Amino acid sequence: MPEMPEVETIRKTLAPHIEGRRITKVDLRLDRLVKVPADAANFVSRLEGRRVESLSRRGKYLCFQLDGAGDIFIVHLRMTGQLYFSADGSTDRKYTRLALSLDNGSALLFADLRTLGALYLVTPAEIPLIKGLHTLGPEPLTEAFTEEYLKNYLSARQTKIKSLLLDQSAIAGLGNIYADEALFLAGIHPERKAKTLSDKEIHRLYKAVNKVIGDGIADGGTTFSDYRDAHGESGHHQENLNAYQRTGKPCKGCGTAIQRLVIGGRSAHFCPRCQK
Ligand SMILES: [Zn+2]
């Protein structure tokens, strides 16, 4: 599943191709991927003819601001969704569920093998209809995500720190890979209860969360299976991971074998020696 650095990489690689382009034709091949509006025909008719003014991102949602009435076209990739820029305008890529032809002969394709992705077309007032977007917490590497915020959030909570880091209403955009990596860097055991973290540990965690997200974006994301940027290129952050999916391999810090635990239904990878 793509995480925030992967989605940001898609945004960065796609934006120069799509901003300022007009959508000349909308070919929706699987109606049920459209979650809002309820009527897929309405989605198609409102999207067709619009110009993309900007492409932004909030958490793992990609937001295409459109001209005219101010509608926003929003994509969530979920498990296997991919956005692919087709320079020659061909729309026959495998698993394409939505093809947007653009006014310079190119096209934007949404492909999705498992069809769990979600497409929305909303007015700004309708954003609360997208619950996962509306309730997102502050994001790493933004002004809203301060050490003070993190400290306040953790101080009242009994939840295990790993589960808390995955809660999108606490911190937006941190998924399993980057949560494991942040806890490794901070030297914090994933099962620690949030409120037991000392100020020093919270400081290390704050720095680590920003660092793993920043490094992930700098590396063009992490590719294990399906993730590709808008040009179909893999990321290479998987080469720089310390903990995630390294079970049994030696810790890069101390040589102890990385262990795996299941916390709140999700796997957690950690060094039993370096993480207290
Ligand atoms: Zn270690």
C-alpha cells in the first residue's frame, strides 16, 4: 500500500504534466470506484471540460483543484491504485479504471488491480463527506506538526505507541513502514504506552518522524510491490530501511536480529536491544 511519501512522489512527478491542462474526455470504466457523488454519470459530466488548476496532497489523498465551480477531484489509491501519466494519450494500460484525456493529447490514467481505490468529485463544502480526509491530523514536515502537539497528544493516551502512530487523526500520512522506521530511529519499543514516553523520547520521536518521511520523499518512495510514480518508476527507499520487513536480519546498529510482533492487527518490526 502506498504511504504518504509515495503519494507525495506521485504528486511531484504528476503535477508538471497535469496543472493547466483541460480534461477533454472522461472514460470511467468502473462506476463503483466513484464514492461521491452517488451518481457516476454526474461525476463524469462535471469532470469533463474542466481545467486542472493545481494538484495538492493531504495525507494520502491527491486533490486536483478544478476551474469553474470550484470542484475538487480527489483520488485515494488504497492498496493497488496507480496514477499514470500517458504522454502519448494511449489509454489501454492494464487495469485502467478511469482515463482522462487531456487537451494536449496526453492522458491521465487511474489503474487499479484490486479495485479498492476511491474517486471523489466534491465542492469544498462537501469535503466532510470524505471522513478519512476530514479527520486527518497534522502532517509531518508541516508547521501544524510541532513537538508540543506530539507531546500533548501522547501525554493522555494509554495506547501502544505503534498503534498511535498509525492513527491518521493523530498524525496524517504515517503508515506501517514509516512508523516502524521512526520508532527504530528514536530507540522506542513499539509496545510502549504513549503516556510513558519521556520528554527526551518524545523529542527523539518527533525528529525521527520528520526524518523518515523526509528521507522517504527524497528517495522517491518505497516500492515493495505495486507502487510506481506517475512515470511508472519504482521508488528506492526500500534499500534504506532499518526495521520494516527485516525480521531475522541483523540490526544495522547492534547486530541483534530484528524481531516481528503483531500490534493492533498490524506487524511491527523492531530491534529488541536498541528499542526500549
Ligand atoms: Zn539494534
